[in-house]
Amino acid sequence: MPLKGLTLSRDLMQSSSEALRLVFVVLAILLSLTGFGIYTAFGPPSKALDDPFDEHDD
């Protein structure tokens, strides 16, 4: 009888591994886009950015 519960938990782990893999992929994409945005805003490429408020003298 204990083997039946063991197979149920094993099946649950195998089905949730696909969902877990999807979560990791989405998280990796989100973190890489966030890192790229921070690098673009504060890193060396930020020297080429223009501030639109500095261009308007009131």
C-alpha cells in the first residue's frame, strides 16, 4: 500500500516539473530584462541618453 502513495507523489513531481521549468524561464527573462534596463540607464550606454527636461529652458 505505501507504494501507491509513493507513485502518486512521484507523478505529482513529474507533472509539476514542467510548470516549475516555465516559472524559471519566465523569471530568467524578467531578471535579464531588468538587468539590461539598469545597465542601459546607469551604465556606459547612459552617456548617449538625452534629458528632455534639460533641453527646454523656460
